[in-house]
Amino acid sequence: MRLHFDLHRSGCAWRVGVLAITIGCCLVPLHAQSAWTDLGPAPIANGPYTGRVAAIATSRTKSNTWFVGGADGGVFRTDDAGATWRAIGDAIPTTATGALCVHPGDDNTLWVGTGEANFAHHSRYGLGIAKTVDGGVSWVVHGSTEFAGRCISRICVDPKNPATLFAASTPAGGFLPARSAAREHPLRNGPVGVFRSQDGGEHWTQLAGGLPTGTAATDLVIDPANPSTLYAAIGDIFGNANNGIYKTTDSGASWSKLGGGLPSGTVGRVSLAISPSRPQRLVAIFVNPASSSGGSATTRGVYLTDDSGATWSAKTAAGSFQSTYGWYLSVAAIHPTSHDTFYAGGLSLRRSTNGGASFSTITPPHVDLHALEFDAAGRLVCGNDGGVHVSSNLGSSWLARNDGLGLIQLYAGMSLDPARPDRVWGGFQDNGSCQRVGPRTWSSVLGGDGGCTAIDPSGQRVFVESQGTGNLYRSVNGGGSFSRSSSGISGSDRNCFLPPFAIDASNASRMIYGTQRIYESTNSGTSWVPISSDLTNGATAAIHGLAIAPSNGRFVYVKTNDGNVQVTEDGGTTWNKRLTGVPGWVRTTRPFAIDPGDPRHAWLAVGAFSTSFEGGARLLETTDAGRTWVRRSATLPDTPVHCVAIDTRHSPAFVYVGTDRGVFRSVDGGEIFHHYGDDLPNAPVIDMHIDPARSRIVIATQGRGVHEARLLARDEVFARPTIR
């Protein structure tokens, strides 16, 4: 199965060519085009940083030409060594990127493995392998059957016969219950492992012959001198007896598992690098198995072979450089001309210049490394949770190359400053809580993983948080300075990675905060008291989404990450379980939208592919505070819905939803939805706000930052073809 996407437009509709599939589409007359405006960050001024880079490829002949793949930001290209960037992959139907591969003789031919293979909660599923032969003007997506619902960790091209390619694939997602969206993908149970194409990537066949076919292939390298020899890293992050390194010398027809000094027993993720100048030398990183909660994945060891994998020696001087996150952070590289210089990366970066006898720490300005590549000039290009950094002296010093590279992953919890229209706040993946200070420039006020944000009507009280229970901070001077604001919240409570909180629109001194129970503050966060018992089903679950009714703060809606929807109508004295078994993505902290004039009228976004819940409902509506619900997603595409906003100035209300495939709008109260707006990358839309005073909608994406568009009138509708 393959899809063809052309970035050019004819008139006002996308030109979409179809090969071997059927595309259902509805073109509605366009009376006014609502183009989205990118508000950044591109970049965050502190650093400067951008979002997570999961993959890098460099030209074999042009030293200044690099390609990067954002974890969920799509593909960008630079031809001036990172001074400027341009997006070239926005016609691909997903921005989730796990691997890049450049044709050895043509920089305009590029393969993109979709789906990020780093196993984080927010690592999104892929749709196949995309290919361009014209530098990104048009793309063809191949391998939908073989790869959709999973992720690509590596693509290798035969340098002597570029029609032959190999790809490694893994399951999508990270730890339960965050995997639920990927697990409900229609093709989620498809095979993973190593695949081969012999026609330039158009058709793919899974390889067996001694190679495990049901275990994640976390890395893959090809011998540049003898391309029929490949090495595959099989590395299920939770540990598997099949994990290890496998070798083929006949282009994948048969494989053997290597030993000769490699770790025995159960291991987790495995990463590989091969020396371009001396292919007999390989470096491998082995990680201990991850626990079910994401810990324990420490560095098992760094191993080196000089005889093509027959024997291996442990390089103990490398030490531990992954903390307990080796399931997420593991990458190796060998210098292109000096085989004794190699790198092992994770939370930090280790370098050896003497074949592993000793190591030094040369971590770039931002931690959490995912990609290391050398360009044609011998510069080391690093992709990390802060974007791209480059070194021209083997890593002794680094230069950020993030200007114009808009790859930020927002967590749900964006806020608009009511006193300063241009000021937007948001929590970013591994880049803190930030505020917009320029057209596409933002500034960080709190490090780590930024979470929920909230601003009171005066614009003076700003609340932000970082990961973990009680890491809530308050500013009383519009964001000029912050202090902790979590007195009374128990540090022993269970919590989601980023606990949700909200300000009562009818009483700005009142707030609520969610762990496994609800806390309330009536003094703007100075102190907190619990107003509920455990609202989950117990064990390890916690609250991941909540909302206060704007017109009556006694109505509070809560969603837990084990599927409960709980509602109180009396300010927390009594709680009623209105739904159970609701799937969803735990990064979505605002799955509800409540009618500003009626506290019993609410909408719920279901951020999963589930077919078992409410007949596959993606969007639900209640008019009786959750006692009954009506499905409102029949005309939406088959994709998770992460957020919902309603504009009740119209009758019936206009309903907006954010999905994995953009924003959709209904002008008839949720009966029929059409794709809304143009020029929006295919990144997940995880939060949105209607700003009627300025006639705009502002959205947060998981991979391409913040965007805004005008609110259009009822007859101003644009719908692009919907792929079903």
C-alpha cells in the first residue's frame, strides 16, 4: 500500500494523487482561507533550544547539508550547516519521525521512517516509510501494511546498490497506560523486526532465517565495504531472551546471534555503530531491562569488536551515562576516519580517543541524546531533547543550531495571558515552562519537563509546574519570579508525570489540583486541602485531566488514567463515577470542554483508537453532567481526539477538536466535522483555546509548537481530503 502526497496546491484544495488505495474526500467551497500562523518557539531563547531531535542524516558529498527528524516535528533540511532550516516533510501524513536515510549519490532522494522509536510515553506511532526524489516537494508513503502502527528505528541503504534498503522496526509507545493510543491502532499488532526492500523502498519483506520476528529491532548497521553484511540490534526494552546482536553475511537471508564476550542473560535496549574506515570495528551499547514504570534501565556496558563481531571486549571505563533511562537514551557513533575515536551517549555523552582505554565526558549543552552523525567535513552533529548541536573539535565544544527549527513538543496545559494578548504560556518536553516573548521566540522560566500552566484574569498570578507531585510554582508579578506553591499537597500521593490543575473562572482565588485525589486551594495556591478520596481504581493510577465549569465552580469534571470520569456538582462533597473504561493518552491534561453558560453541558475528547469503548467513540457530549453521553465523532477521521473547544456565541455551538491529523470544526453542534484551516503540520494537536475577544483559535502541538488562526464565520469553511 502506498500514498502519494504533493506539497503543491491547485487553487485552494490539496492535490492528492492516489495509488493502490481509495481516498474519500469532501471538498467544501472555500469562501475564506484560515491560514495558520506559527507562533514558535523557534527557538527558546535560553540556549537557544528547540524540541527533541530523534534522527539525523547528512549528505555524503555536501558538508553543509544535513537533515533532521523531530520526534514529532517532521523533517527539516539545512544547506548551510544549521544556520537556517526549512521544513521539507510537511506533506507526509505524520510528523512522527524515527529514522532518516539519504541516497548516497543524490541529496534530493530521502527515506523517512515514521514513528519515533524511543519508547517514551509520547513517542507516536508511524504510518510507513516515506520517500521523496525531489527534495521534499512530493512524497510517497510505502509499507503502510508492514509498518503502520509501529515505529522505524533505522534505515540503511546499500551504498553499492541504492535500490536495496533495510529497515528496523519497533512497537510504538512507551509504558502503560500511555501506550493505549498506539495499542488500539488497527495495525498495532503487526510484526516488528528487520525488513528489506529491493526496489528503492516501494515494497518490503520481513527477514527471518534465524532473526527474531516478534521483538523490537532497536538498531541496524550495514558494512560499507561489504553491504551484504549487516548487524541488527534486537532490544526489547523490558528484556527478552532474544535480545542481542545478530549478523548476516548474505543480505539478510540468514542470521546468527553473536556472543564472544557480549552480555549473557536478559538485557534491554541495544545500540550499534560501525566504523566507516575500518568496518571490522563495531561499538555496542547494552542496557539493563526497564521496569514497568520506566526505571532500572541502567547501562549494562559498552562493548567493542575488531573482528566483525566474533569477539567483544567490555570497555568498563565508559561507566554509566544513561541513569535509569537507557530504554529512552542510547546512541553510539564512530569517527569516519579515526576508528579509535568513538562515542557512547545517553543522558550524557562519553568520548574515547584511544579505542576505549579511557573516556571523557563531553555532553552538549542539552542532555538526553538520541542521534549522532558525522557530516562530510568531519563535524559531529548531535540530536537531543534540546534540538541540534554541532562540534567541529570532536565534542570539546558545541554550537547550537536551532534558529528557525520549530520542533517543540508541548504538553497539554497551554494558557493565554488575558492582560497581554501576545503572551502565551506552555509546558515543554524537557525544556521547562516557557512564555512567548517575540513573534517566534520564547523564554524559559523553569527547567526540566514543563507541565500545566494557568493564568488568573489579572495576568499577574501565573502558575507553572514541572514533573512530579507538588512541583507547582506561582508568580504574583506576571511571571517575573516564581516560588513553590504546593503547601498541603502530599508528596506521597500518586500522580501522573505532569499533574493537572486549573483556576476557577468564576472565583480566581480558587484552584484545583489532581493526584489520585483532588486538592483545592481557596487562596490562590498558598495552601491546599483534599476535597475527594481516591477517584481512581487504585494501585498505580492517577488523575490526568480535569476541568472546572466556568459558570459554576461547584461542577468539576475529572478523568483518571485508568479510565474513570468522575463528576462533582457540589464542590467536591460528593463525587459520581459517570464513565469507566475510557481510553486515552495520559499527556492530555485537558480532555474536557464545558459550556460557559451551562455546567451540565460538557464534551470529552477520547485520545485513542479504541474500538471497544462506546463503539469507537472519539468525542462524547453530555447535557446532564455525565449521566448520559452522546457520540459525536461519526464524521471525524479514524484518529485520536486529544482536545476539544466550543464557541457558544453561535447556535448551535461551533465545536473544534484537536487530533493527530490537525484541527476539525463542526458548525452544527458536532454532527458534521470538516478539516479546519491550511498550512498546519500533521503533528498531534493536544490543547486549544478559543479567544473570542480577538477572534482567534490558539493550539498547542506535540512537535511543532504553537499556532493560531482566525475564527471563521459559518460559511467560511475549508475541508481538505480526508484519508480513511
